[in-house]
Amino acid sequence: MLRALILSLIFVVAGGLASVGSRHVLILGGSGRIGTATAIHFLTRDPSLHIRLAGRNAQRGQKAVDEVNREVGRAGWCDFVSCDYTSEVEMSSAVEGMDAVVHVAGPFVGPNALRPLQLSLAAGVGAYVDVSDPIEYLDAARKMHSNSTVAVLCAGAFPGMSNVLAMEVASLCDGRTKDLNFSYFTAGLGGSGTVNLDITNYGFGEPVPRCVEGEPVLVDDYAGSDLGRVNFYFDDDNVSDRERIGNRACWAWPFPEAFTVASKLNISGSSRAGMGTAPAVWNDMLRLLVEIVPRRWWRTAAFSGGMARFSEPLVKATDLFVGETHAMRIDVTSDVGERSAAVQSHESFRRCVGQSCAEFCLDILNSKSIREPGVYLPEDLYEDAEARERIIKCLTTTPGTTAYRSAKIYANK
């Protein structure tokens, strides 16, 4: 009995000492499915980290901690704190002593949307990463000053990884970038819930940011427009991905990268971003609803949130049949007629988002060559070819990745 008590004391003390010496990461939205995917990847990549999940529901939080500990095969390096990120008091307390903050609790709209970033900058955390996408949020966030924090916005899969891949694809072509297209596909949300559905619905009411004839514009009544079909593979590339994902229909959505990356590259032509999902009937239904329902309705929490809650059981049911898949394709055409593209695919959308967040954060924490403190978009932080090569290698080799390739494309591709 005495021996067991002594051993228990040793383990507690050792764990406490290890925690003191480790780096601490706070994940806002940590009790959600993307939050747990982020935490699991953090601890898989760096077992010395201490991860704190933050959310509003303590019961869900404990279940999330249990899931993370079970997946990584050990306990004691992940815990939970109840926190409403819109509360200045609760948020200030949560970020105190943290080395990094990862914010995956969308939808990044409303009067307190910037609070996590503001308080993270004020606390001087080493790294801040979020999965934001509204243009208004990005414009306001990029005006903020940072003394010691490197903050990267839009740091998920798309936007995020897609922004960096677009910069890489553009570098493969001679001449000035003319046209830039982002195409995405997801099948199954992996239980990531109504928040993702609500964000998607809300976007149908927003103007779509893109470039037309080299000029950045916001196009009204464009979200949901049919963008045609896209091959999510190269003809001589991964045969299994060609069969598993293949050629998919895409529709326009207000992803910011069609605006921000196009502006960064100073394109001379047009840009667009769109996505599709499975089964195909969802694409048809969404386009029909966008034609029927007034745009202003989509911008209301009552309609978009209500639609999300209504459709979630249907989405969960169809997910059982279509499974989980994620893919992206970025296409570039230069003003001298050259074409290049990148294709990336993954077994799971939510895991890809979580892994991407963790990789961006780890790169900031670990890299000695990262740029000075500030608030960045991925295309700004990884403008340098060497830094871009480093982060692309990390982003495209995560567990579950099924394909990645970037190359010049010829007429038969």
C-alpha cells in the first residue's frame, strides 16, 4: 500500500514538472470535432506539449479530453477549461501563461469576433492561429499591432493550406499570373456539427470576393452559382483518388483566398473559389434554394442557423453512405499561356483542418526564421520560397493524406 502511494506521488510530481517545462497551447472550440482533431495532431507531433481545450460546456469538454487522451494513448497532457471567448474576463484568464492560442470556434462574425485575437496579442502569446474567413474580420484583424505574437489568420485547410499551395503553383509558371481558381470538395463532415453547416449557409447571403480583369471586387448574388465540373486529380496521378473523388461539380462560395491571394499575386485576369459536396443531390438542392430564397434571409441567424439544425440529421445520415473525403485543386494560368496546378486530398475534412491548424502553429513556435511579430495571412507569412517549402512539406504529409502533387499542366490534363 505504501509503495503504491509513493509511486503515485512520483508520477504526479513528475507529470507536474514535465508540464511546467512544456509549452502550453489553448484551443478555443476545443470540445468540438475540429478542436479534438487539432489537439490529437499536436500531441502526436510533439508529445511534450500541454494542450488545454476551451469551450462553454464542461460535460462536452471532459468527453473531448477523454477522446484526445484515448487517441494519443496517454493521459495528463490535455485538460479542459470552461470559457466563453466573447467574455473579456474569461478569455483574459484563459490565455494567461499560454505559449500559443488556436481558435477554431467560428463563425468569426459579430461584435466580439476579434476578442480572442485582441487578447492573445495583448498577452503576448508566441503564436496565434485561427480558421477565420469573413473578409470584414480579416480586414480588421490585419490592422492590429503585435509586439511579440506571430498571428496567422485563415490557417486551416481551405483557406489556409490552399493559400500557400496557390503561391507555390504560381511560382511554377513564367510570366505574371493571369487567372487563379480554387476548387474544393468535401464528403462528410466527420461530426463537425451545425457550426460548419451554419457558416456555409450564411455564406450564400454574402457578396463573393474575387478578382475580375485584375481588379478586386465583391460580387453580389454570386454565391451558389454553378462553376462547372473539376477533375480532382492529374491524369497520370494517384489512380485510387481518381476513382474515389474523380470529377465533381462545384459552386461559388465567398472564400477569401480568391480575393487575398489574387491581390497578393497581382493577377491580371480573374479569380474564383468554389466547392462541391456529396451526394450530388446536395449540390442541386443548395443551388435551387439559393435561387428561391432571398439573399438577405441567408444572412440571418434565424434562417441559416435553422437550416443548419434542420439539415444536420440528414447530413449525418448521408455521411454514413458517402463516407468522409476532402480534396482541393488550385489552377493558375500565366499571361504567357503557361498553366500549373496542385491537387491535395485527405481521408477526412475535419482532420485535415485540425492538422493544418496545428502545423501552422508548430511552424511558428519552432521556426527560427519566421518573420517578425505581426498579423498575417498564409500567403504573406510564406511568401519566401524556403519557408513555403517547409510548411508545404508538413501540411501535405499529415496522417490521412492520400495525395499531393503540384506541376505544370498541359492540354491533356
